[in-house]
Amino acid sequence: MTQMMPDALESRTISIPGDGRRLDVALSEAAGLTRSRVAALMADGNVTVDGKVETKSGAKAKQGQIVILTIPAPKPAVPVAQEIPLTILYQDDDLAVVLKPCGMVVHPAAGNESGTLVNALLYHVHDLSGIGGEMRPGIVHRLDKDTSGLILIAKNDAAHAALSEQFKQRTMEKHYRAVAHGSFSKGERLIDAPIGRHPIDRKKMAVVPNGKPSRTEWHVLEHLNGATYLDVHLLTGRTHQIRVHMLSIGHPLLGDKIYAPNLKTPVRIPRLMLHAYTLAFTHPTTGKRLTFCAPLPAAFEDTLQKFR
């Protein structure tokens, strides 16, 4: 009988009849693995017999003994440099400011091992900080896959630490351009509502009583036909913050396939209508205040025009 264990990626408890078979043979049949794979797992200490580690693949199990095979989670491959087009707005010895296109994941993860911003950075930027680990070199902050716009990159650990502190102290200023469904009765507003994991769908975020403090300012740039063009200022930096806050006040963002997948619009929306437009921060070495602005992508601008 094979039973899945909850605390490992794939852990099976196998009851082996006392027929004198080798462990590698019995485990290979039960787990659907090659004998060489089982032998390697045993050599790494991933097999126990009655609670004791057994590393010899030729060992035999007796009747009534409990053999536990633990198959550890695969280690992600170290990201490699890829020749992916990347717009670098600014670069010096300490940092770089780049434009992330809509649809690009920031760093490699399960299901997105290549084609990420990190892969592009490794090709275009020669020095990157290591504080974020080998899977996130240079990454000081992130944008959602479907959000386009400005991202700040650290090129050494000292710059990374200083820039991260600015995010922590909220002295880094970020403004977004967004198009939300419906008409706003007020010209500007502060949304102060805690955000945490959705109580049912754990892949989503939501406004929940026990969430982290989250504050978003917005003001109307333009009233459109059935939608509103907004400038959005993040005062905190929670996952999906703008998308969740806009949904919470009844104005989901156009093109949001996660939080408003069934939203009906008069025209096709080709992308999430959210763009990291401006970024202002203090340079970690010179102390100079820098401000960058990212022009609207063509697909964003074209969709905006259709609602005018």
C-alpha cells in the first residue's frame, strides 16, 4: 500500500512483504522509478527502514518492516543569460532602471524557468547584486507578470541594501497608470484596507480583516466611456495591491484575468491595464534624488484610445 505523506513534495510509505527482495527492486516497483534513481536516493539518505536510514541499495526488507522513501523537491536550475530584448533607461556602477514588458515574469520559478527578466539581465547587465539569491540576482522589487513598466535593479550588495531600505521606509515613490471599470464619483481617494491571502482561493489576494496594512492613493486623470483612467500611488507594497484594492471598491482593472475574468467590455482588452509609470528614489551613492518615467506601451495606449 502506498500512502502520500503531507510534508514532502512526494513521500511514500510502502509496506513490503517479507519475500527477501532487495530494497532498490521493491522501491523501484512501488515508486515507478528506475533502480539507479532509487539507489541514488538511498545514498543521499532518503530511505528509512523502521525509522533507521538505509543507504545500501542491496539491503533486503523483512516482513512487517516499514520502508519510507522520500523524493525531495527538485532543485531549480541556476538561471542562465538569454539574449532577450531589454530596454535599459539608466545604468551606472550601482544600479539600473529597466522596462519590463507585459507578459514577462521577473525571475525564474516553477513553470517559468526561462524567458524571465532575470535571464535578460544576466545577458545585458554584467554586474548584479547577490542579496536576493542566485535565482533573483539584482532584483530589488517585483512587478506582476502582466504589469509593465519600471523596475529598479541593484548591481552590488551595498546598493541593494540601501535601495531595499528605501522601499521599507516608504521613501521610494511609485506611481502607476491604470484603467479601471466604471465611472468614479470622486476625483481622488485613499483606500486603506488590509490585504492578505484569499480565504478560499489561496492563489489570490483579498481585502481581509487580518491582512497586512495596505494603502493606495488614486486620482482621476480622465473619464472614459465606461471606464476611468487613473494615476495610482502605492503607499505600501503588497502583492496585487492595486488590483485587489480597485476590485474592493467595485472598479476592477480592465484586462484582469485573475480578479475580473468575466468582466464585459465593449472592446477586446489585450492586456492588464496597469503600468508602472514613474519611479523616484535617492541614489545610494550620490544621494541625488532621481525620477524616471516609462512611456505607455503601444497596446496600453491603443486600448486607452478605444475608450475615449
